[in-house]
Amino acid sequence: MRPLYAAGFTTAFGAHGIAANLGGFSEDAVTSLLVLGGLLALYDGAEVVLKPVFGALADRVGARPVLLGGLVAFAAASALYVVADRPGWLWAARFGQGAAASAFSPSASALVARLNPAAKRGRAFGSYGFYKSIGYTLGPLLGGVLVWAGGLRLLFAVLTVLGAAVAVWAARAVPVVPPLPKSRQTVLDLARRLADPGFLAPTAALAAATAALSAGVGFLPVSGRAAGLGTAATGAAVSVLAACAALVQPRAGRALDEGRLTARSGIAAGLLVTAVGLACAMLPGPAGVLTGAALIGAGTGLITPLGFAALAAGTPAERLGQTMGAAELGRELGDAGGPLLVAGAATLTTLTHGYAALAVLLAAPPLIGLLRRRPGGRETGGG
């Protein structure tokens, strides 16, 4: 399992390590905010388009070859900028990294599910999420040190070595998991499966968690500065968010496996905790920022492993790659949609109202579910 955890760390570290340092240390390549926005969107844009494609390919040829090919392609794309230190090649390298991550990220998730029995999947996905969170945390920090020491090329060189090392490790340690025979699937069959509540509910929760996480990382520093905090303190607030997400995920997965928590109740609780965290971020002063960061991190850390475990439990084994690719697409849309929602509401009113809009969006489904299940309440729908 450890090479799969390392693959999760690689995609998180590569995404945030470069994104956090493009604007400040690459004046020759980033000549305007528009260029910076394009470079930032390039990685995620490649993932949005290609993750479902590579997920389906993993079901067809096996997740292990797609995992290894994606890691090798990630190393090659990173090496491209190391060899050709030109602004134009930075675009090509960044797109190549995003395309490669689109291959090995859903493949790693599918292998986590295939290599673990149902009774251990919660813990496995919790550990996988823990290492991804560590990558998200260390990316901006360690990436900044590397760029300070040797420029953007040094960071790309480290990513080249990291991708190649994890590929070799996975080739040696991850067992061959042959693709399973499956019946022919039409586009209508796929649409029905993706529209099933067993897929939509966990995927929507994962998207909501990612939306809150992305909004917290992006806007809590703004709230921190408004509260009089310095750069180091606002950075610490974001680190608190990531650390809480990392620490909660393995514990949530273990609780699921041991029967102390169900996926449905855990996800609902995670959405409510995250919404409370966003509400705390509305409070003035440093206490609101730090409390909001801790609760947003804890809530999203609760949702993530339970959501993936629920998807794995409700998906035929021969379709795991396709499901994980589609779920990752949902997360990418949440990653983009959360900050856009907060920013849009903040532009019309204030940042406080932006937090409130996202909090209401997250809290509404579990609250509606609680009201519908309340004793004496009447369920809607047939059956």
C-alpha cells in the first residue's frame, strides 16, 4: 500500500508545490495575473478532462499499468522544464504533469479499493488521504524552500526524481491486479449508474468537502490579514487546516471499519462540522480564523475517506477505475466551484457573506435529511 500512498503524496505535492510558488519566483514566465491564472488552471483543467478517461482505461487494461505509466509520464513532464528552462516549456510541463496525475491518481484510488477487503477500506482510504494531505501541506512550504535555493528548475528536478522513484517503488511492490471481466456498457448504462444516489451522494459530499477546503486555503489568509495577523500567522492557520484534515482521515476510516461509524452518518456529520467551521471563519479576530481552520480541516477529513469507501462499496469491482475517475472529476469541480462561490458572494457583499453562502450549501443536505428522519415526520417519495 505504501507506494500508493506515495503516489497520492506526489500528486498533492506537485500540484500545490508549484502552484504556490509560480507567482513569486518566476517573473520571466509569469508576466501577468492572467498568465498566472492560466498556468494555475492548466493542471486542474487537464485533470477535469482526463481523469474519467484514464479511470475507464484502468478498468480495461488494469490499474497497475496506468498507475506506472502516469508516474513515469509525471517524471518526464517535470524533466521537460528542467532540461528546457523556457517560459513556453513551463506551460507544456505543467499540462503534462496534470495529464499524468489524471492517470495515476484514480488508478491509485482504484488499487486501494481492489487490494483491501471491504472491512479494511475505510482505514486504507483514510491513510491514503492522510498522505495526500501531507503533500498539500508540505507542497507550498518545501516547494518555497527549493525554489528559494535553486529556482523553479530545482523544484521540477525534485519532482522528476520523486515521480521516477515512486514509479520504481510501485513496479517492485504493487502486485499485478488483472482487469476483471465485465459486461458491455452502453452510454445509457453509464448515465444510469452515475445518476444513482449511491454514486451521486458520496461524490457530491467529496465535491463539497473539496470546495470548503479550497475556499479555506484561499480565503482564510485574507480573513487573517483583516484580523491583523502577519504572513507567518496566516500561513500557520492554513497549516492547521491541512494538519487537522490529515489527522482525522485515518481515524475516520478506522471508525468506519470497526462499525463505530457509518458512511452516511459520518458524511453528514462531516458536512455539518465543515459548515460550522465556515461559520466560525465569519467571526472577527484571530480566534475565528484558527477555529474555522481547525473545524474545516476536521470536517473535510471526516468526509473524504468515508466518501471514497462508500463509492468503493457501491461499485462493481470491474468498474472501480471509472467510478474513481468520475468521483475525482467531481472533486475537481468542487475545488474550482468553492472559491468561485465565496468570491462571487464576497464581491457582491462581503467575505463574511461568502463564507455564509458556502456554509448554507454544505449544511442544507444533512439538515434536510435529519428533518425527514425526525420521529413523526413524513418521508416524501414512493415505496
